[in-house]
Amino acid sequence: MATAGGTLTRHRRRVEPTDPLAALRQTIFVAAMSSTLLALHCSRLDRERGYDRLVFADEVASVGRGFKRKYRMEFDVFTALVEQLRPRLRRNDAQARRRYCRGLPGRRAVSEETQVAAALRFYAGASYLDVVSTHKVEPSSFYAIVKRVTSAVNKELRLAGDITTEAGQVALSSTFVGALPLNPLAPSVVGALDGLAVRIQGPARGATNTPSEFYGRKGFFSSNVQAICDGRCRFVFVSTAAPGAMHDSAAWSQTRLAERLQAAVICLGERFVICDDSFSACSHLAPPWPGAALPADRAAFNFFLSQVRQTIERAFGILNKKWGILWSALRVRLGDCGSMVLALMKLHNFIIDRTPATSPPDLGPDDSSPLVFSDEQSMEDADEDCGRDGPACLPRLYWTSRLSAAGYARPAVV
């Protein structure tokens, strides 16, 4: 630049000395901010992907006519079930929005419909990996959802009938009359009793002090479930406390209902519960007469008793066909097996109550595993009284003589 004197001068920019620590701090700050912003962006995308909840109306539309096969009940029965369980399944939406979605609209906790649907698919035998994928729930939350639904079912649903009151006993007998109107024993029967061996996983260390008690003579770990049903194959009484190695007669005698019947706290009057020959005969239990070559009067009693007793076998068959989780060992802890089996039986009743009585029972898919009863008398024991037959079975004595006097006989085998 020219000056007043005509000489040229060059201005040099003054460079301040650089502080290395300040530059390093600035670089670290920029990197940290960039990493934070990227993390927030990825976290938001992950939340939207992980908590993009299933719209159940879309699920119903996509399943279509296969809804009953997938969820083991009609859509109207499913809707009634959800409405009954809704108060116990409702989650905190505000907490879900705050925790997962930063207040974004349309993001909520898992709906009651999705919770029930996921649990039903698990009960039906589906893998949890398939359920969490199709129903868009977190794998870490899946078993909590199943446990929550199981607890809600056990608290909200009830078993069928009331065997403890006179009115309840009359109502139970009427179901057998409706199912078997020509059977002379039906008006006096209040229930059919039998045991079912439900497969379980080998008890974990610490779950029980005697794991061998759960390994029965069937060759697998199991729980001995004692149940009584009515004429419509609905379960009236269920006990899941006995281990698999325990005999039916012993498992039944330890139940609260058996103790109250034995102590005459519950009076059945002239009515009785029918069972198979693995149970001890008494004043309120009527098993068949033991032996193969029987007199005509005893053979007639066994024939009509067998007709009524088939209701409990059908009930177990329907239960096993419908809920595929019973086809293999239950994939839950030993302490949760009983509550899950009870929930399955209550759902079984819930479906039957909302199905017309004239409709044939829905046996579910055809690929179920064979049903295993807890005790079955072998052919070697058929000709002898295995020590469980006593003289105090008044209903059996009374009805044997009454059937003989009325001229009833066992039909001839063709």
C-alpha cells in the first residue's frame, strides 16, 4: 500500500500464539457433541422400531378365517376374554411414552389385546421367538406378559359349577342328564374324576428338595393333575399340587376337596363322583367293579359307569388338543406349572361356556401328542383287586342292585 511519502509498506497480520490444550479441548467437545447427537438419533430410531406396537385390528384382518385356528377361539370369544381381563392387564401409558417415545403420539404400552394374543399363541404351542416377532413385543418382556395374563385368567375366571352346595350338585347332575339322557346313573353323578400326567422340565436345583418325586413310571418328569368335570366336559375341580410319581389315589386323598368329603363337611347325599379303578372306593367315590369275568349285574354297572366316565377323558382330550404347550414339557419354572395348567383349564371352560351346547367340541389341530393319564391299570392287574377296593362304596352297591332289579344289562359284544 502506498504511503504519504510514496513508499510501499506491507502490513503483516499478527498471529496470536496458539494454546495446544485449548485446541484439544475444542476438538474433544465437538467430537462429544457429535457422538451424543448421533446416539440420540439412533436411540430414537431404535425406540420407534422396537416399540412400533401391533395394531390388533390389522392382525385380525390379516388372519381372517384362520383366527380360531391361530388363537384357539372365535373372535367374539376372544373379545369377551379381553374385556374380562382388561382391568388386570392395563399398563401405564404415560410411563411408556416417557420412557420409550419421548411423548410421541401413538406410542403406548403393550395393549391388552396384544398381551392376551401373545399368551394364547404361547399356550397354543408357538415358540416365543415367533410370538415376539409377529406381535412386536420385546423378548425380555415376553415371559412377564405370559405370567401376567396367566395370573389375570386365574383371578378373573372361575371353574364351572359348585360341588359344595345342594343347588350346585343338582346343576352338575343335570349336565350329565343332558349329555347322557338314557344312562340311568346320570341323575346321581355330580362329577367324573381322573388324573392327568402333565409333562414338565426336570426341576431346577433349589426348586424342590425331592426332584425324583416328579419322575413318574411313565418315563418322564411330570405333575399329577387331579380334575373333576361335569357332563359338558367343563372342569369343576382341579388340583395341581401332586408330583408325577404319586399315585392317583394318594394324590386325590391329599386334596382339600377329598378331605372335606371324607369328613362329611360336604354332603353329596345320594349323589356321588365316578372314577376309574385307580382310586379307592368309598362313600362318595364309585369306581368300577374290579375284575374281568364279572356277574351280569356288576358288568351292567361297569358299562353304564364307563359311559359317564368318558366325559373326563374327553375333557382331557379337548384340553390337550387345544393347547399345544401340553404336547411337550412345560417351558416354565416348576413353581409356575400349576398356575399355568389351571389357567388352561379355566380358558377351556370359558370357551365351552360361549359355545352352543349343540356344537361338536373343537379338538384343535390333528398334530397333537398322545394324551397320558397319570395312572392306568395294567392288564396283569385287571383280574385282581389291587388293594384299593373297599366294601364301603354304598353308591356302587346300591346302583348295582337297582340296575339288576330294573332289568338293565350290558349289551352283548358283536
